Amino acid sequence: MMSDAELTQTPAKQQHPISLYLKVWALLFLLSTLSYLVDYFHLQGLLRWSLIVLFMLLKAGLIASVFMHMRWERLALVYTIFIPPLVLLVLVGLMVSEASYIYALREWFFSLPGG
């Protein structure tokens, strides 16, 4: 059992104001609305996908930083959580560029006579 002196020396828990969570919730609602408006206005092509990915990344960043408390964590923990998915995205990008090369190479090879 802890004495009164030990209880008074324990660090106070860090509390975040509820207004912060409400503001982030409002921002998430706004970003979701903008994401749905992209489909509502029938945007097509690169503009559509770039806007959807942009809104998705903004929402993911807000959720991770505030609701997952990454904003208040040490930088090493933040790097530990966010660096592996970024490396995975780079690898996927490299595979996509390689797939385009292989697809073009196969088209060329099978277009040859006797191929």
C-alpha cells in the first residue's frame, strides 16, 4: 500500500482537453464530406484518385496523431510505427515500376514473329 507521500509524488496523468478531440472529430467529418463530394461531383481520372488519397492520408494522420496519441509520444516510437509502412509503400512503388517494364517486355516479345 502506498503512503500519502508516495501518492503525492506520483506524476499526474497527462490530460488532453476534450475540445481538442471535438475539433479533430469535426475535421475528420469535414474531410470525409470532401471525400464523398469527390464522387458526388463525378470527378474522374488522376484528380479523383489524388484527392481521395490526399483526404485519406489527412484523416489517417489526424487519427494517428491525436486519437492514437502519437503527437505526445517520443520520436523513436513514432519512427518505429510509421517508418515500416513508408518503406512498404516504397517497395510497392518499385514493384509497380518493375511490373510496367515486364508487361512492356512481354508485349514486345510476343509481338515478334514466332514468339
